[in-house]
Amino acid sequence: MSLPKKLMGAFCYRMAMAWQRTDDPEKVDPWFLRGSSGFEISPELTPRESGAIFDKLTVSALEGTPLSMALRDSCITSIASVGVAMEIEIEPTPRPVAELGTILVVVEDACGGDEHAEAAQPFVESLKSAGDTVFNDVEAFCQALKCKGG
């Protein structure tokens, strides 16, 4: 999630300018604004009404969100992760999640697109080597949810 221009401070502008490769703050185009197509969850992964969604502005899923408290309080033992960029959004998350005693399932084919596959590969290999992340694909993940009554 990004902030509308009116709410962006110096750090947000600098970060957006770096990502968008511009030196002009006027040319910054906020990405992933709530209600935009880039912000929406893929229809195949839409949570139930009883599910929780935590918006975040940080790299790790746990930083800056109440997710760690919710996981502990709800006795949740595993979570699934999807995202645009493995190296930015997914890779920083598994270790803090593992510290909670929670299993992180990365739905690999729901992370980024073909244009990011090469950039993501070293991070995928690192996570697989560390051993605290389970990798799956959308089809197998959805099948597992159906088997568990989800």
C-alpha cells in the first residue's frame, strides 16, 4: 500500500522517486492505493468474511501491523504469503514468522510475475535453504484448503 501524495512525507517521496526512477517529486505516481487494481487481492485468494486483512507500508509482514499479536492471540499456526516482489515483500517475512512458531507458506506462483522471476530466484533459494518456509503453488494451496474444509 502506498500513500496519497498529500500524505507522503520526505521518506515516502524519496522511496517512490527511487522506485520510479525520477528526480522530480511532481512525477511521483503513488502505486497500490486502496481501491486501485494494484491494491486488490487476486479473486482466487479472496479471504472469507471471517478472515483478517492487514494493510502494511513496511517490508516485513509483521513490522508496523498487529499481525504478530493476532497470530499469537488466535493460536494460528500457519499463514500464506503472496506478493508483488519476492525480494522486497516476501523474503523479509519468514524469519520473524518462524520466531512466533508459525509456519509460513509462500504461494510461489502468486508472487510477482514472469518479469520478476530472475530477480526473485536468489531469494527463493535462500529461503528454501533456511528451511523455515514452505513453498507451494496456487492450485496445491487451494486444494489443501478444500481438504481441510476451508
